[in-house]
Amino acid sequence: MKKIIQGGLALAMALSFIGCSGSGGGDGSVDSSITLTNSRQGSAGGFVDIDGDGDEDKIVGAPYAEAASKTGALLVYTREGEGYGTRPSMVLTGDDNFGFSFANVGDVDKDGIDDFAVCALNGSGDGASDPSLSGSVYVYRGGTGGELIKKLSGEYPLAKFGYAIAGGDLDGDGYSDVIAGAPFNTSDPALQSQGAVYLYFGPDLTRTISLYATSAVKGLGWSAASGDVNGDGTDDLLISASGKVLGFYGGPAFSPSLSAPDVTVTSAATGFGRTLAVLGDIDGDGFGEFAIGAPKAVVNDGKETGCLYVIKGGTGTRTIDLSTNPSDLLAKICGAGPFDRFGFAIALAGDIDEDGKPDFAVSAPLCNCAGKPMGGKVYFFKGKDVNSASTLSSATSFDAMIEGQGYGVCLAANAEGNIMIGGPLSNGNTGGVSMIDPATGAPVTGGSSGGDTGGSGSCH
């Protein structure tokens, strides 16, 4: 077992950024100082090239940061050698808990640089028909320092639009598309807070598809992912619903319907589908496997122990009932004890050991591990070790170093496979992040003012 210290965590901090620039959630404002006390740094984060120098920059979400009259920020750290700068080169500020979610959504405008999306969870909708805390998502052009492509707005009050964000080229036209979940959306009074998923197609994000909860499919919007699971070279869509995960194959005729999914995976596990990721081809059959987290699953009467299910990729219409231990289930791995919430976040780390199989990390952010109550733990799995016999002992593990850290609430990985680990609950919710090389356990230098950071991963 390897332990990584989350170094340099700030307790109460007001930062003045000399020479920094930033924009305010699409409104173009710039703040010269930001207060990070209780900001929950590391609630979200990832990697994208913001400044156009060809290197991915490191992003840290701080949704409760205070900047003038605004609440929420993204801290941007530029690449320096093998690590990242120790101070932000740019701060994007917003309001309404801007920075709650972050995603590298791929190349929306096909200019050769990935773009990114940021959620302001309590955003004011479109400001006309619904100014009522519905949630907002800001989509920015990569490589421009924060040029806004479009602001996307929730439809209904308190919908939490943008709680989940993902991106992928679902229709195969070469432009990446943006996926946003709104788990408290209410489009029908009979389906109060049963959620919705919205799809916005590149390059201009004006063509949309909206998937609203129905009496048969409820609980939408908590998580979404994309990637190729049927081996045709086009990204497919995965979304969570109550007790199930639905998959829709991408392609030129992409037009998903909740009543006719291509893949349905069902389970009675509590919290099933709260985390999703397309892992890539682990078993060597040419199809991409996908992972489903159920962080509140009960294991041996232990509440919220959590489990992770790895489902085989394939073609055709498939219905997979996990209660029957089907052949489509490649692996089921469960947490160590009650309230660990194993499966809370997943990060794709590429092929670290260069054996042709994808590797990934999974968190248990409330694990009472290494004598640190609610400190958290992160497990790193090599693809070659993931099979029907896999357990936690198949992984290399990394422990929190302080109690109450929430180590692994957010996970993301850069192009080299180094993993960013968010610990937003540490130091009285000031939070922070750490970044490790999973192959060696060594820390990657540089990071947020709340620690060291860091893509592909999941948060919340």
C-alpha cells in the first residue's frame, strides 16, 4: 500500500493573483483576488489546453470560492516541465457555484483543440423565462484563454442542470457534442424531480435532443458518459436512471429514445449508475468495456459500502440483469466496509503499463482507512488484473493522510495517466487536491493553493 501526502493544504486564504486573467462564467469579468476559505477546492477538476500552448493545463474547481460578489471559480495551472505551476496563471470566476462540475468535452468546433464545459449549479437559467436557480453550463473554446462558445441553461426551477457533464461525438460528424444532466428536473408535475438529460450537438450547440423522465424511466441526470462500446468507431451514450443504466449506440442516425435503448443494465444496488465511464477494451475482444458505480450499495449488511461493475462491450440490443451474474459482467468489485462509498468516482488513466489494456482508478472517498475517519482511499486497477476474480486486493491503493479529507470525491487523469485526486472536505471544507503517478506512487509537483491537482474522470 502506498500513501501520498496531500501537501500544502491551505486553511484560510485570500489569494491575490498578480498578472492573472479570467472571465466570469461567460460575463467577461475579471477578479484580482479570490478567497478560498471553505471553497471546496477539488470538488471538480481535470485537464484541457486553455492557453493554446499545446500542453494540457490543470483545472481545479472551487465552487464556493468568493471573488468580489461572485461565488465559484476555476483555478488554472499551466504545464511546467513534468509538473504544473504552483500558482494559478488564470482564474475563471463566475457565480451560482460556478465550478461545481467540469468536463473536457472534446473538440466541439473541430479546430484541433479540446473545449471544456463548466457548471454553475444554481445558475439562473436563460434569465428570461426562468431565472430560478435551474442551473447553467458554460462551454468554452479551448486554447483561447476562456472564450465562450455558448451558455446552456436549465429549463425548470431547481433542476440542477449541469450536475453531470460529458462530451463525445455521438453522431459521428467530427464535432464533439455536449451532454448535460439535470437530476432534479421536473418537466411533468407527475414526475417531480425525476430528471432529464440534454444533448447539444457541435459545432454551434443549437441542435438538441432532450430526454425527459417518463413513468417507466425515472431518476435521469445523475451521470452520463460516452465512448465506443460496440466497436464501430463512433462514441456511444450511457446515462443513468433509477435501477438501471441505458446505452445508445452513436452514428449518423443517432436519435436516442428512452423506450428503445440499445443496452439496458439493471441492478437493485443502491445508487446504481451514479458513476459511469467507458473504459476501453479490457478483455481483448475488440469492444470497449464500461464501468458502473453504485457507491451506496449494501455489501454483507454494510450500508453504503459501494460496488463497481465492469460490463463487457458488444453489439446488438442487450438487456443485462446483474442479479443473475450474467456472462456480460466482466467484474464486480466491492468496497472494504460500511460507508466507504467505493465507486464514487472513476478516472481513466490510459495504458500505464503499456500492455494494450486500459487502466483506471476508483475512489472510496469516505473510507475509514489508515486510521483516518472519513479520510478516503483511491484504488488503481491495471486492466490485465480486471476479471471475474478481481477484488480490492487486485489494485494498488493510496490513502488519505488526514481525517475527513474526502480523498477521491473527484478523480481525473492527464494524458500521461497521472491522477488528480480531489479532497474538497479537508481543512474545514477549504479542500485541495493532490496528483500522483500511479505507476510509482510518486507525487506530481505543482498544484492548487489547496494542495497539489490535476482529463478524463468523474466527480460528485
